[in-house]
Amino acid sequence: MLDNINLLIIFLIVFLNIQQFECKIVKFTKLECKDNDKSLVDFKHCQLKAVGRNRIAMQVQAELMEPLHDGLQINAELFRKSHDFRPFLYNDTMDFCGFMKNPNRFMFWKILVQDMVKYTNLNHTCPYEDEIVVKDLILEENMFKTLPFPSNDYMVHLKALQQNIIKAEMKIYMVIIE
């Protein structure tokens, strides 16, 4: 009887320690959208909504003033917080339509975005007309299993460029806590 109790205690200690390391909080903390040139895009909604403890949903509605097709460049940069946000590992500029058609050229961004696309209407190749919508996107731990980020605050800065002129920007802030 005593051996079974000791075995149970050891099992619980090991199980709780494993659970402690697997438990990760991944959530949005802030969202900024800026339409520098309303002839391309006009942000109708750009907000985060608390839907539960440590569950924050992103809502974005961007009205397109002209169809998106070849020629739109996206600059995507990852920042990590030290004392302020500093560039961290990735700063890529890619053709938006080319990325949507074949994301394998930018594997980091493909892995980061692949689970998030199902919350958007970005589920086909160009052209995109009318609007771009992100609805109820909640970060989940499993979205980052292939990219093991250390605990920290991060920012993804997205810039939409046409002819090297910044037309729109998004800053997406998130925190990862082990």
C-alpha cells in the first residue's frame, strides 16, 4: 500500500513538472494599423478583443480601394523586446501575390502564417478585391510549435509598399510566456 502511494506521489510530481513546462501563454498585447495612403486601403476596424483569460482575438477589416495584384510588396520584420523593440532575426520584403501563390520561398513567414490564414479571407491567390478581413484570430501555443520562440515580448511590423512608398502599416504586438 505504501509503495502505491509513493508511486502516485512521484507520478504527480513528474506530471505537474511536465505540465508546467508545456503550459505556455501566447497572446496579442497591442495592435496598430495605419493607412498612409487611403487610395490603396482604408482600415475600418483594427482592434483586439478580450474573449477570456489570456485569450485575445484580433479583428481587422481593411477596405481595398483598388484590387491587389502583382506589384504590391510586403515588408515583414520581427522584433524582440530588450529595453525597447529591436530587430530580431527576420526582415524580408516579398511580393504579396507571389507569397500567396508560393509561400515556400519565405519559410519562416509561411510557418508563422499558415495556422492564422484560416481566420482571414486570404485563402486564395491574387487578385484580392473589396476587403481583407481578419476575424477572431486568437494565438494558440500550437501555432508556435515549429518555431520555438523563447519567452519575451515580440512585434511583427508589416508594411505594404507600392513603388517603394509605404501605403499601409500594421504593428502586431504579442507576448510568449513559458
